[in-house]
Amino acid sequence: MKLIIKLLVNAIAVFAIAYLLKDNGVFLDSYVTAIYVAVVLSILNLIVKPILIIFTLPITIITLGLFLLVINALIILLAGKLIDGFAVSSIWIAILFSVLLSILQSILHSFLKEDKK
């Protein structure tokens, strides 16, 4: 049940950021597409992102981790290519989308945390 709630929170975050950046080059078709984007981003982050991090480890170390922003943007661009109804126009918009999505997801997921006593 927690997985479904987290995916729905991620979908809300994707929808909100896409709505915020709709004039800057992010296109999102509907709420259902936002759920698909959240699922695909989760799968890509689980499978593709670790492989990209390993292959780009030297440049990530040289840039003190800032290259991870580019990797996140590439994941978002790949999701845009895989899903009809979701598109990001450029790498810069994808980086901005990635940063805003991370911030919003952190805020939304902090509301879901349970107090452990």
C-alpha cells in the first residue's frame, strides 16, 4: 500500500511541476499520464540510473557530483521518449524539472513519514 501511495505522490509532483513549466517546454497530457510518468521514472531510476552512475563515475567525481543533475535530466528525457503524452523540450528544462521534482518530492514525502516511537 505504501508503494501505491508513494507513486501517487510522485504523480502529483510530476503533474504540478509539468503544470508549472508548461510554458517553458514541458508537455503533460493528463492525470493518467502523470501516473505513467511516475511509474516509468521509478523503474528507470531503479534500473538505468545505477548503470549510468557507474559509467560516468570519473566525471561525477571531477564535477563533485554535479553531473548527477545531468544523469537525472537524461532519465527524464528518456521517460519523455518512452511515454506518449509527456515531453520535455531540452536538457536545460529537464535539469530544471529534475531539481524542482526532487524538491517537491522531498516536501511531499516528508508529510507521509510516520513517527517511530
